[in-house]
Amino acid sequence: VLAFPFVRARLERAGFPSNKLVDCFPVVNFKRFFDPGPNGGAIMNTGACISKKRMEDFVEMALRAPALEFNLYALGYQVDQLREFASSRKSPVRFMPPVELEEMPAEYKKHRWLLYTAAPGGRVGWPLAIAEAQASGVGVCMANIRPDLRDYAGPSAFFYDSLDEALNTIHQPFPEELRQLGFEQAKKSDVRQHRSLLFQLWGMAPEAAITKQRDHLM
């Protein structure tokens, strides 16, 4: 079983043999997103507009920092409801139209920070947007909902426990040395590395099946 590292303990408690579990980061096309060129200065958030993503916080932060440009790439049935909330708060957040995957690398390059909001409770997994943003040279600032997210985002990422803390982070430039670390961290999600992992498992499957059948006959 290919699984995120943070679910290993849970699967083992459920009875999965440890030697049958293979830790695997989320898969992204690193080559498509990698761009070491300069980035713009805007702030972005992206993903499904659902309660666990707590995008209301992004709307609120745009209200608190009107000098910055906040772009929200939200998808899903609750976007209209979030628009109404933003309008009622008179937030300057910009709701971006849907973007095709092939066009997203250019969108990331317009931004300095990915401000990834999430509700307390830890139900958000390991978002693909983090690796995509890092490969694009974008700094990552995420809600501090679970310790394992630091393993995924790596040493270049920032985590916040309050909106004030997040605002303080995104008002700062993203240091170049951390940007370089972000590129290296994103490579851990490169589909080309994961593909070889999957091929190895496929290669082992027939041998395992033959061994099992042989042991049964003996």
C-alpha cells in the first residue's frame, strides 16, 4: 500500500503489516511547476471551498492587510456563500475564475506567499498546492493544525497559530535561501520519483503471488 507517512501508524493499528506499507509523498509534476525566476508580490490561497479549509480566514486577512493583494482560487459549491461573506465584510479579497491545470504554473508565479488556511482539528491532509507552490518559488505559510505537516512542507515553510502571526509572516519577503530549500522539498513529490516506486511494487507483485502459491502447495 502506498500511503502518506502520517497515516502509517493508523494503518498499522488497523492490522496492516508494516512491511507492506510504503511511505509516499503527494505526487505533482515538478517539471511543470519548477521555475526559479522571480515571483510577484501577491498572496494566494487555493483548493476546495469546504469548511475544513476555513477560507473565511483568508477573507479576513485580506481585510486586515488592504495594502496586499489577496487572490483566492477557490472551487466548489460553497464559493458563492463565501463571496457573500466577503461582501458582507467588505473584504478586498479577489475571487479568481477557474484555471486549467496547465495554466496554474503562471498563476503561482504572480505570488510571493501561499497562505493555506485550515480549520483546527487536523482533517486537512497534505495539500498538493504546497508542493506546487514550492516548485514555483512561492513561500508557504499554513495553519498549524498537525505536526506531520512540517515533515511534508519542510524547513522552508512557516506555520501560524493565529491570524496576527500569519499576517506578520506574509508582510515579509520570502528569503532566497528558504526559496531554494523549497525547491528541494518539492522534489520529494516529483512524479518521476514516485513512478519508479510504483514500478518496483508492480515488479514485486508477481513474485509475491508465486511464492504464496508455492508455500500453499507445500
